[in-house]
Amino acid sequence: MYLTKEEERILEGKEGYAAQKSMEILASLGDIYGADKLIPISSCQIAGASYKTIGDAGLFFVSEFSKSSKVKVKSTLNPIGMDSTEWQRMGIKKEFAEKQLDILDAYLKMGIDCSCTCTPYLIGNRPDCGEHVAWSESSAVSFVNSVLGAKSNREGGPSSLASSIIGKTPNYGLHLEENRKAGVIIDVKAQIRSYSDVGALGNYVGSIIGSKIPYFKNLELDSDKLKSLGATMAASGSVALYHVEGLTPEYNKAIDDNLEKIEVGKEEIEESKCKLNSSDDMELICIGCPHCSVGEVTEALEIFKKEGRKFKGDIWICTSRYVKNELERTGVAQEIEKYAKLLADTCMVVTPIEEMYQKTATNSGKAAIYLPSLCKQKVRFGDLESLIRDFK
């Protein structure tokens, strides 16, 4: 991969340790994937923030970087392993909390916006169509590519951090127009209405197409449900970009003739829901994977009010600090807290939930996929209304 003289200087260590290591990461990725050069980016979204997932080695890595580097572009951080201010209410151990706050402090020193969310596009990190970015959390990558039409590969935590320090990323993969074409048509014959319907669709499609780019026909979803669809396909397969006819910004130039066509009907949706279920019982209901929007939390509140009672176990709603603050301003947060814990900065997948619960219910397809393997959970998957109704 071609490097400019300035980039070569960085690679030689003339700009310090962190910049050198960052350039080494980016140059290696560029060579591996056949990039011709590095290209400027407008923002980064950085994973590798939870102490549960990166441990002491990750803490050492980001601490060393924080000694000699500042980010050059707008950079936001992924969820951490706890609510940064209410971790005790979650049942998080003090030792874990101290290590987690050390990680957060290291990122803050680098100038990273520690908003701790997988939905940075809801809090101001919202690139325009066609912009090049370097995002790493799988659902965020899917949304920024598919719904916003910006361009990002599915970065790892170290490579997105490296890009934030250098301000560039290797020019390959989904940064190139020719790699953003659909590879398969998904003709949706079933009615897709609820979040569990969307999760089941995403689980089925992702599991059969792998990393191909799907083009959906006969699918009408709002932005929140598109967020859920992309998150689940990224978890069940490795889908980083999808197109929806009439909805997403690149659909009209994404399809060629003679593509494979797959029909998805009611039978496939119901079968997918069954595969996501591994428990009839539940100790915890958790929503917000990806993080809930204001609208999703407000919708949950209406469901709680309709049921009109306290519940036998805990309910977690995970969102960003920005959204939680907005909900507190409007009084929705105070109402929600009558029924559930409204948690910021974290999510069920990256917190040590396995130390507190064994059976978790969710309406998130992504969470239903990850909870058994990453958190040792038995999962009840379904619509929030039905989960609440049965939570007696």
C-alpha cells in the first residue's frame, strides 16, 4: 500500500509511540486487503471498551496509547461493562468497576467522546451519505452503511482506534463503490411488524447468506426497526451492509440482473423465533441491544402502564447517556423507573450479567444470539408485550 512521506514519518516513529503503532496497524491491514492507499475519514466509533471483553490486556493497551496520543477526528466509544454512575445498582463488583473506570479514563485522555453507545448516530455522530468513516461495533457499522449511506468496513477495536489517531483508514472493501452492490435478493412474504419479527428475519437471513449483501423487497420498517434488522444480521452472519427497496439511500444503484432470490415467509420467521428461544422461564427482561431510542423507551413505558403492575423480577432498559438525559428532562425516565431500571453506558451483552442471572428474556434478535455464548444465558425471545404479560 502506498504511503505518503508524512505517513512514512509516522511509521518510522517520528510522531510518537501511539501514532507509530496506529500506522503499523493500518498499513498491515492495507497490505492484507489490497488497499491502494489511506483515505481521510470524518469519524470513528470505537469498540473494545468493556472490561469484561478486553480484560487487563486491553486496559494496558489503551493506557499505553493514552500516554502519547490524541484523536484527530470525531470519535465516540462503544458501551462499557456497566452504568458509569449507577454500577452499584446493577450489582457490579467494586473491582470490576474500578478497572472499567480506568479504561474509560484512558479513552477520555485521548480526546474520545465517552458517550458509551452502539448508536452514535442518535447522539450526533451521524455521517452524511458518501462520507468515509471507520466504525467498529457491528450494528453501528450496519446502520451507518445501510441506513445513512456512509462508508465503513467492519473495523476491530484496535483498527478503529488507530484510525481515530491517524485520521485515515485503508481504502478497500466497502469504501469502494463496486463492493457495495447487492449479492442476493430477499423477497419478504411474511408480515414483519414487531421487534421479534424483525429479529427473526435478521437471524434467518444472516444465517443463510453469511457476508453477502442482501437486497430486501416488500419490507416496510421505520428507522428503529432497521437498526434492529441490521444488528441481528451482523450477529447471525457477518452482514455489514444491506439495501431495502424504496427505503435505504443506495437501493436504486445496488441491484444487478440475475441475482439469487430467496423468499422468506411466515414458516421461516416462526422457525427462526424457535431457534432463538432456549428457555420458557425468565429472571430478567432486558431490552436495548442496540441501545434504545427515545421512541423505543416511550413505547416500552406505554406497555408497562397498560400492564399496570409491579413485576416479579428485574427489567433493564439499556440506552445512551444522551438519551437517558433527554428522558429525564421530559419526565419519561422517572415514569419508567416505577417499573424498570433505565441504564446508560452499557448493555446486557458486555456487562457481567452471568454473575447475576441465568435466564434472560429479550425482544432483541442480536441479544438472543449473543447471550447464550457470551453470557451463559438461557434466553426467552419474544415481543415485549408477551414477555411482560408472562413476567408474573
